[in-house]
Amino acid sequence: MQEEKVMEKIVSLAKRRGFVFPGSEIYGGLAGTFDYGPMGVLLKENVERLWFSMFRDSRDDMYGVDAAILMNPKVWEASGHVAGFSDPLVECEKCKKRFRADQLDDPKKCPECAGVLGGMRQFNMMFKTHAGAAEDDSAAVYLRPETAGGIFMNYKNVVDSIHPKLPFGIAQIGKAFRNEIAPRDFIFRLRELSQMEVEYFVPPSEWERAFEEWRSLMHLFATAIGLPEASVHELEVGDGDRAHYSKRTIDFEFDYPFGRKELWGLAYRTDFDLSAHEKGSGVSLAYLDEETKEKFIPHVIEPSLGVDRTILAILASAYREDELGGEVRTYLALAPKIAPVKAMVSPLLKNKPELVAKAREVREELKKVHPAIAWDDNGNIGKRYRRQDEIGTPFCITIDFDTLGENPDLKDTVTLRHRDSGEQERLSISEVASRIREAIS
Ligand code: GAP
């Protein structure tokens, strides 16, 4: 399959099956914004839940916060974002369109009209707005460009309320906003995005050990969400290319259909942020080691994972086309753990009340294993299977007359169909429950 065609197909499936819609679509959309639909929400929640489980809840040294998006603008002055969170911008002298200079093949020629591009200037990517009724600069606030800012603002609150021992970390999932000059590639480069971030605070001497620990966990997470190992690559970011706060960064890159691009980042932020906020606020952010009585500013390791880029990587690696029963079909080979729907239950015929009643009973039984058990009695069985294939449902269960005892040997057994192979087997209801439990555990 041609790579551009794959992207087109993924975007089309995402819309057709309720994963991702263009933002404010009936008004022509808004560049860099997308909305998650019914299936997208479930997929996103499953990914986020798994991240919370692996990065926060399964550990004794991790805590959560949910910080406000709007913060005192001094946060972003101290963090260096007001001065330095910018991309190089050029404008065409003829058509007046604006471009990111570092993404152009020829930085002098307009890619739209071949006009001459003007000189480059730095464009700050933070969205600026006003808090309250005044609209002057004294009321200016920014939409946070990274969720990390809200974590740094709560470092002291967590220390004072929970009294954690170093090393410990704070995890948060939330929205971040970047006024990207050129949003592109579906949900890859957005102006409104979600991030799953950890700031892990360590004594300075422990940064390398912690860096390696989070690096391994990021690979484990990639595997857990079903990204093929061969499609995930590490890039050691060179001295001149790292963010201003980082002394070491590894970009986790993914082979998207449009090329190998950054998926996530892992950074050693040193004591840059806490020291800058201590200086900016005048409030001590030093940590007191109760045993040694030593006071110091902790250093920080930051695994930062974009939710939207993760979802796109999942859709791209799960997208499949094959031939089944003489027909071309499309399906998503999603890991059962993150699939929006775990199984679909269906009566063979919807106008046979005894079949419908039994199928409903089976569905209720399977819902004890997981709530995301769908019901579908629309159209013929083949069509029902195709719909579920396209949203990545691992199992389809059909209740027929044999389930009711027409063939006494098969009473209380059902047909279990496997998404990837299309193969079917006859199993008891409790065996089906075990299969689902096993697949999602
Ligand atoms: N707190 C560190 C930080 O924000 P970053 O490399 O700028 O670092 C972290 O962003 C992650 O956020 C990226 O690896 C990517 O997954 C995601 N991300 C960044 N900009 C994005 C955008 N415009 N659209 C979608 N995701 C983005």
C-alpha cells in the first residue's frame, strides 16, 4: 500500500467509525484541532488508563495532580517559555502565507506561489488571552504549552501535604496548547493536544539511574499498547537541538505512514525548572532530606508522551487490509487491552425473540468480565462482523438455535469469531468469558 494512501485510509476510517472528527467541521473546521468521537474516546481512555496504571498507580513513588490550564504568567516567564518557546517563521512577500522556515525545502521560495519569502523571525507558540474583564497586558495569561508547568507549580504542595521521600514523581494527563505555524498530518501536529507527563524528582547523583528506568518503562508501554518494536526508534538529541531546559534528551520516534517522526520525549531537565521557579517566586523549593539534614533542589527526569501522537501510532500500526471469504476487508488489529469494544454479542436473527433473549442473557454474563461488550442485531451477520472489524473488536459472539438446544450436544454453546483470522469456534459461555478475560488481562 502506498504510504499517502494509508494515511488517507486511516483518516477516513477514523471518521467513518467514530474515532476522530475534524474540529468544528460544519463551519469548515479549525486547523490543528480534532475531536474524539465515541470510539476514539474509548480508545483514548483505555490508553490513558494503561498509562496511569504503568506510570503512576503500580508504583509507590508516584502521585497525581490535575492542575489548572491557566496559570500566573510568571510561571512561563521563569520557565523560559515567554522568551524562548518559538519556531522560525517566514512570510511570503507575494501571497502573504506564513511557513515554518525549518520545514521548507527552499527557505527563500514560497511553496504555494513560488514568490519570495521574507526574512526569518522567531514566532512564540504560546496562545495568549486575558483573565477577567481588562484586556491590557496586565491581565495577559497563557494557555499552558506543556502540562509540566502545572506539575512544577504543585511540587511544593505535594511535598508539604504528602511528605514523599526522594526520589518521587508527579504524573498528570491534560491539555496543552501550541500555536503551531503549520499544524499537519491529522492528529500528529495539533494546536490543542493532550500530554501524559511525569516529572520525577531525584537527588542529583541519581539522575542517570532514573533516566534508564523511565526509558525502559516507555518501551514497555509502547509494547503494551501494541506498537511493533521495529517501528519505535530512539534518537539521542544533539547539543544544539535540545530544549533550553534539557541536558539530555532521547526522542522516541515512530515510523508513521508519512515518515519517521517524534512520538514521545524523555528529558533530563536537571534542576532548571525548580531553580527558575524558586528565583522567580522567591519561595524556597529546596528539599530537606530528613536523614542527612541536607537541603538541595532536586533534579528532574521527564518522560513526556503526547496522547494524540500515541493514538495515531496505534491506528497506523493496527490498520490492516486482507481478503476474507472472497471479499476485501479492513480491520484494526488493536491490542485487546486498548480496543474500544472487547466483544460484540449478536443473535443470529433479530426477529426470533427466543434468540434475542438468550443473546441478551449472554451479553449480561460477559459484561461481568468487562463493561465494553457491544450489542449488534442490525443487518446480516457478515455486515455486523465487518463493522466490528473496523473498530478493532477482538471477538464476536453469535447466539443461534443450537445455543437454545436444537442440537442438544451444543446447548449453551456459542460461536466465537476471532477478528484477525476470521476463524470461528464453538465454545461454552464460560469458556468465552475466560477467553475475553485472558485477552484483556
Ligand atoms: N514537557 C516536555 C514537552 O512538552 P515536547 O517534546 O515539546 O516536550 C512532548 O512535547 C510530547 O508532546 C511530544 O513528544 C509529542 O508526543 C507531544 N506533542 C508536542 N507537540 C505536539 C503537537 N503540536 N501536536 C501533538 N502532539 C504534540
